[in-house]
Amino acid sequence: MIKKLAASVRDAAPTAILTPIFVLLESFIEVSIPSVMAKLIDDGVNPGNMDTVIKYGIILTIQTLCAMLFGVLAGYTASRASSRFARNLRQDMYYNIQNYSFSNIDKFSPASLVTRLTTDVQRVQMAFQMITRISFRAPAMLTFAFIFSFRTSKKLSFTFLFAIPFLVIVLAIIIKIAFPVFRKTFETYDDLNEVVEENVRGIRVVKSFVREDYEISKFRKVSDKIYSLFTKAEKTVAFNAPAMQVSVYACIIAISWLGAHAIIGSGNVEGMGLTTGGLMSLFTYTMQILMSLMMLSMIFVMLTMSKASADRVAEVLDEKSDIIDGTETEVADGSIEFKNVSFKYFKTAEKSALDHINLKIRSGETIGIIGGTGSSKSTLVQMIPRLYDTTEGEVLVGGRNVREYTLDALRTNVAMVLQKNTLFSGTIYENIRWGDENASDEEVQRVCRLACADEFIQGFPDKYNTYIEQGGSNVSGGQKQRLCIARALLKKPKILILDDSTSAVDTATDAAIRKAFREDIPDTTKIIIAQRVSSVCDADKIIIMDDGKIAAIGTHDELYQNSDIYREIYDSQTKGAEDDE
């Protein structure tokens, strides 16, 4: 995990390296200040020598200014390095997600990926900043303070050694208890984001069904769970502060008692080799040592919290696409062949989603696919552009196994309008140009006419410059489908796949779209998945899917005569249409 995250440091490394240097200088100067103060007291204040007081006063002023300067520089470099690291980490995660196949994406929910890219990265950034600054400052100050305190009084300095084992035991217990709770809390954040995202996306449905109270209760349930988990974790971590305070005050009392006992026993301040200034400096070293220990404990607590986030970030970075890019860049034509293809969404699944599919489609043919819900219609066509890879068998496009093509070449020549249509925030021109970013306005308008989208676009005040809200929330379902079809057509693909992409348009518009396909793109292989028989009845071939298998293939007339499934679907739909009339 550490090696994976460290790869994202890159350009932040030089600044991150400077931070510990500034921290070490700052710590050394801070720890040296009490020894200078001891000399000021012993050689200046006690004898009443003003020249010495002024001399050491100037030295203390310079030390203080230098410590402040190095502290500011350390803070600046730590902040800059951690910000760059977080930026690189987000980019690396985001770029890796772009390479995921559908099977990789299935492992993470959208809400979980958003949480990992935002909240989890922020926690890792805070941990990185703490590592580059405080994790160097605390050990450095601890070491320097120990050295200076032993120089002042070896006997009294041993007092600190009794506090360390106690603090280590307390910290070990806190970390062991708190870490699993923090891990569970951050996972629950995924659920919270999912609830919020789902509510915002479906707010119109929520309001139309008057389900606001239900959504509020769902949000409150997840929110209360996070509150409960965080409270439990924070209660555990809270024991850290009193443990530190007990150690600090115990050491101060021990040094005070031993120092006083030595003075009384010897009758002078030199009882244990201490001067007045030395005893004062020892109190300062006590605070510095124990404050360093407190900082170390806070580092452990913070790293405990951050480790859960770091693990989740590393999971995204470690996930590699199971689809390996090929080398072939030219797709000869739109012919398709399935050779004994089987597919499982999960390796451990008992049943295959596709079971030994054998199918040949000639270039330029129009193929219709129908079948019941869950018959694997969408799964079948997702094998063609390699949204998933086959578990067994092979899929050929243009006479070559799809695994031989580069993904860019294959998916440029295989345009697919998915079952769930998605538009992005931007103008209609910008959305359609996802198919070809260099397309002219005329080309965009031409494909919109083919998809029967031009007619409603012309009705907008800004026409093709109309702004589409995120997800296409300001256009109807049928308009969204037609825009997505136009976007796919702009790619000028050799294969066009419509996965139930005309379900929201009326039958007349559906027929007009199919007519435009026949007349304007006759050489393009067209695969149309539909629930309505009328959408595929004029296809060259119709494939009937049933339980992951091809139940029948033929023309409308052939299937009506020989396929009970097709005849039942056709009769039920045509009878329903007649009844409506």
C-alpha cells in the first residue's frame, strides 16, 4: 500500500524533502533555547551582570526568530507538498478508473468511488502532511531534549524513562480498538453518499410520490450510524489526552520532589549538580519531551484513522482492468461472429449469463433482438465492444477476434447506445460531439436529423446551443434517447448497437429512425434490442433470447410460424394495440 501511494508523490518530493530539514533546524533551535536561558539566569541574573543579560538576551532573540523562520518554511513546504501529493493521488485514481472495464466498475459503487476520491484522499493528504512535518518534529525534539536534559542532570533525566512504557501500552490499546471502528465508519460514508446521490438524482420521483419523509428517515438512519461509530471511536481516542497529562504531571512532580529533596539534603541548589538555571531548563525539557510524546501519540491516532482511508485509496489504484489492449487498429467491416461464447459476471457464479452462443451476422445487416427481462440481451451485445470479455469462446468483428484490436479502434467502429442513456452538462453541440470532437456544425445537425432529434432541437430558443443540465434532466426521456443515438451516429461506426434505445419514443418516430438507418447508413451493421416487436419486425434477422441462450433466429415470418415465444410476444402486443384502438 505504501509503495502504491508513494508513486503519487512525484513532483511533491523535492518540497517534501525540504520540510524535514526545516523541521530539524527548528527543533534543534527550540531545544537549545532553555540551555541559553539557564546561562542567562546563572551567569547574568544571579550575579546581577547586565552585560551578560543583554548578551544572552540578544542570542535568545536571534534563536527565537530563526526558529520562527524555519517553522514558517516547514509549514509552507509541508502544505505545498501535501497539496501536490493529493492532486497527484486524485489524478492517478481518476485516470485508473477511466481504464476500468465494466467488471472492474462493478466492484465499486459510484458513491464509494466519489468518497474515495474526495474524503479519503483528504485524510491521506492530512496524514502525509503530518508525516513530513510532525512525525519528524516530535522524534527530533524528543531526541534533542533527551540529550540536553541528560547533559543537565543524568539522574533526574531517568524519570522520563518510566513514562514511555506506560504511554506505549496505552497507545497500543487505543489503536487496536479504534482502527476497526474508523474503518467501519469510512465504509458507512459510502452509504451516506449513495443515499444523497440517489435522492438528488431522483428528486422529481421523490416529490411526485410524496416520499420526502421516507428519504429523510433513510438519510437520518445512515447519518446516525456514522455519528454512533465516530462517537465510539472518539471515546476510545479520548483516553490519549488524560494518559499524556498523567505522564506530564507525574514527571514534573517527580523532578520537583527529587530536586527539592536534593536541595534540602545538601543545603544548596547544587545538590544534584544542578544550578538554578539548570533546574529551570530541566522543567522546560520535561515539557518538551512529554509534548513530543503527545505529538507522537496524536500521529499514531491520525495515522490509524488515515490507514483506513489509505487502504480504500490503494484498492482503487491496485484495481487493474481485466481487459488487455490489442494491437490491431483497422476494422475491416461490420461483420460479427460469436463462436461458442459463454460468459459469467463473476467467476464464482454457478450459472452463466450467456451459455454457448454461436451466431453469425453479415456486414450491413439489421439484426433485432428480443426476449424477456433477464434473458441476457444486453449482455450479448456488450461482448462486441469488449465492455466485458467472454469467459469462454471468442467474438469476431471484421473477421478478427475482438481481443486483437486496440480498445480505441474497436470502440470507435462499434457505437453503442446503452440502455441507460446519459447526457453531460453542456450544450447540445458539445454533447453530440462526444462522437467526434472535430465534427462540424453541419455534421452534428445531419446526425440529429437521422435520429429525428432536429425537430425538437429547433423548437428550443437557443437551438443547438441549448444547455443540457447534468444527466439531461431538462429534456424528456425520448429526447434524451434521440440525442444519444445522434451522438453514436456521429462516430460513423461500422456497427451500431441500440440497447432498448427507442423505448421512450412513439412508434411513428421509432419507424422514422429505422427508415433513416436503412436509407442513409445501409453499410452499417445495426443491432436493435427492443421490447416492442414493431421495432424489429422489418429486420433482416430477429434473435430470440431466453435464459442466456439463443432460442430462435429468423425473419419475422419465419419466427411467427416456428417460434412459440415470438408468436406469443407478437400476438400479445398486437392484440394490446388493437384493444387500445
